[in-house]
Amino acid sequence: MNALKLALVSSLVVSTALLASCGKDESTTTAKTDTTQSTWLLAQAPADAMSVTEIKADAKEGDTVVIRGRIGGRAEPMSADSPVFTIIDLALPYCGQHHPENCPRPWDYCCEPSDTITANAATIQIVGDESGNVALMPTAAGLKPLDEIIVIGTVGPRPSSDVLTVRATGVHRVASVE
């Protein structure tokens, strides 16, 4: 009888250990997958964000920056299959703020001269994981034109003072214009 109890208890212990380890492996894999897909999407806003024009004035290639702006500046500032989009300084009003009834694409800033748009624009490139893969594109994450965002990242090459590209490691949506 003791041998039977010992065998049952041993089987129960082994089964419990196997089930527990299976659960751990599965939840670890799931958590890792979820984190990989959205590591650039930030729940909390990074502190000390500066405007596009402030950063354009002084940033040098390789600087870490925290920049705040609004997705826009072109007819299509973002696409479903690209981790690159443009933002505009919040000080520049988008076209819908000027003439909301006559503006089918207020995010394109078409009511502003092109040199003004250029002076107030930055390109954001989400860099993704260690290999550069971005599993979750900005549009799939719910970002859309006119969203106000804060980006943390590194300044890319600056062939001129008009060009500002930020290789983003994090993006936080502050507000959405409906």
C-alpha cells in the first residue's frame, strides 16, 4: 500500500511540475512576442519634450532627443506598410484649424507655403528591434494623421539644417484630433 501511495504522489508531483513548466514557457513566449511587437509604443509620455523647431535649431547627428509634434505635413504622412512618417511643429496650425469646412485633408498643411512646412517638419523612423524589424507598423498601432505625439530617439544624418530625421525607439500618443 505504501508503494502505491508513493507512486501516486510521485506521479502527481511530476505531472504538476511538467504542467507548471509548460505554462511558464508558453506565457514567457507570449509575453516576449507582445513586447517585441510594441516595444516602441510607449504607455507613458517621455519627459522634457521639445518642439520640432527647437530641436531642428540645435540637434546634431547622434543626439538623443525627445520631440513633440503632430503627424502630418503631406497628403499621406504615413502608410500602412512603412515605419516612417512625418510630424509638424505644434505651433503651426493645420489647415482644418483655418478653414475646417473646406479642407478634405487638414493634415497636409496645404494652406501653408512649402518652405514653412519644411521649416516645421521632421521625419520619424521607428527603428524596431535589434535587427531593425518593426513588427507593428504605426498605423496598425492606431496612430493616424493629426495625432499629437511625443517621440524619443536619436538624430540621424543632417545633410542640411532643413533636414531632421529621428530614429525613434519610442512613440507616445498624447492626443488625437477627431
